[in-house]
Amino acid sequence: MAEIDYIPSHHPASEYTCMISDAPRNTFYRNALTKTVKDKIVLDVGTGTGILTAYALEAGAKFVYAIERNPLSAKMANTVLSQCYDSSRFKIIEGNARSKEVIDQIPKGSIDVFVAELLGRAMFDQGQYESWKSFETVCHKHTVYIPDSLVVEVYHWEQLNDNQIIPAEVTYNPIIKNINLPKFENALHNYLLQNISTETNEVKLSYSTKNASEWIDTRCTLGQLKHVNLPEKITRVINVTPKTTDSTLNFQYNIDKNNSVIALNNRISCNVTGDQLEFKNCERLFPWMDSFFYKNLKPGTYEFTFISEESKTWTIKKLNLS
Ligand SMILES: C[S@@+](CC[C@H](N)C(=O)[O-])C[C@H]1O[C@@H](n2cnc3c(N)ncnc32)[C@H](O)[C@@H]1O
């Protein structure tokens, strides 16, 4: 397979290569879909490349509605999926999943399995939680949600020296891998090779892999924790499910020792199938990024608040001295 050496940064494919090559993430979604979709009607919100729709179709889903708001991605998913599966088994709906026009295209009460990977570094950034609410009317009381629980945990080290924190090198490999659907993988790869430059009017440059890595390094300032012992104290601070009616995306946390270090870790699960994914194991997400990793905290109560979808971040505020 030829390497895709260069993907213009404004093309959606540049966002997808990391996520579709992330083995733990793909395994979580594929396992849960394989256990649930046979002969069922599936909704895939934010289909991107179409990978989750492909897993569902492969596992025998009767029909998949796949929604995508980015027109380039919607076109990519449609082309690639049509090359691999009978196009009477799926429908790509281009548009914002939260708009009435999109929701109205799906029959009420028809969805047996709801799958969405609308997750980012701050967990709630792309509206995973809101999407459950938006599509309530098209689901029914036995709908299986993948995932069906979004958990935020505080990892708390009372003693962690700087030299225990080893920033990991983030390697960017422009080769798509770990999809484990050869036909889909090839079709996607060929689509990217043929289309990314023409669609974006950029001259396709013959970049070396090294340049591609430099490019991603400059886009994401990443610091992963590697080889660090997990802390003794791990506290679950948020757990939202499709049934949660009042989701307060904020929490308070007490620090009682000087120079404590905390990090936020995310975990998603599908309790119906028993599958679970911790973001610290993901290759697609970088949970130990500086913004959600706080060092040298003084004793006191801290309030963490998730600030809207637009800014996609957690803020921390010290409430008092203890
Ligand atoms: C994290 S990516 C996941 C893509 C794909 N499902 C996968 O697993 O590789 C999220 C996708 O959802 C799309 N998306 C985010 N918010 C959306 C919305 N409100 N309506 C439709 N698509 C949305 C993004 O454009 C992106 O393609």
C-alpha cells in the first residue's frame, strides 16, 4: 500500500487518520456493534470516514443511518461505503445531527442501536451527551447505546516527582491501519490518495513521512504520561448515561496535601455488552494533555467546569483554602 504522505490540515481526513488507526478504540466499538446489530436498525451519529457504519454492516445490520455534518467527510463515507456494501443497506445524511431537518429524516422509534463517537479530549466536546437527547424520539425503550456511559475520573497522586512524568513522543503515521476490514481499509486508502488534493485545491506535495510527523507535532502540543504508576486514589466524579436527566458537567474536588498532582481520565463503556474503553489507553486521544493535568496543587477545594462545546475545555477554580 502506498503511503499517504501528506494530508492538507484543513481536510477532514487529517483528523481521521489517528482515530481510525487507534486499535483499542476500534476494538471497543467493533466488539459492541458485533454483539448487538445483527438484523437491527442502527444510527451512527458523526460517521466521519464511515468506519463504524462499516463495522455495523459487516456484522449484519439490517440498515444504518449515518449522519455527518462535514460535507467532505459525508462524501468520503458515502463513496467508500458504496464500494464495499450494498448501498440499499445504508443512508448517509449530511447535516448537523442536532438540526430538526436531519432528525426528521429518521423514522420515529426506529433505532435499535445508537452508536456515536463524538468524543474529544474534554470528553463532552463534540456533543456525545447532547446527541442522546436530540435523538430520543427516534429511539425506543430497548435501544442499545454504544457507549451507554461516559465517566470522568480524577487520578490523584499525592507524590509525583517531575522526573516520573515522561512526556511520550507522539508518532504520526500516515498509513491507515488497525481497521481490520481489508476491503473498507483499501477503499478508504484509495479514496484519500485520489481525492484529498483535488477536493481542497491544494497541490499534492510529495511530503516525506518525517514532514508529516512534524506537521502533526506542530498542530497538537501533546504531553502524554508514560511509565508512570497509577495513583492510589481514583475518584469517579461524573457518570452520564442516556437516562441522565440533569447532567451537570462540573464537579468539586478536595486536595488535602501540598503539591498534589491530578489528571482527568475518561472512560466510556457499553454496559449492555460489557465493553469498556479507558482513554488513557487510546491512541486517538491524549488524555494526559497539559490542560487536564494539574501539578503543584495547594490544599483546598477546586471546582472543575466544562466550558461549552465551543471552547472544549475544563476550567479549574480554587474555591477556598482548607
Ligand atoms: C470523533 S469523529 C468520529 C468519526 C467516526 N465515527 C469514527 O469513529 O472514526 C466525530 C465525527 O462527528 C462529526 N460531527 C460532530 N458533531 C456533529 C454534528 N453535530 N452533526 C453531525 N456530525 C457531527 C464530525 O464531523 C466527525 O466526523
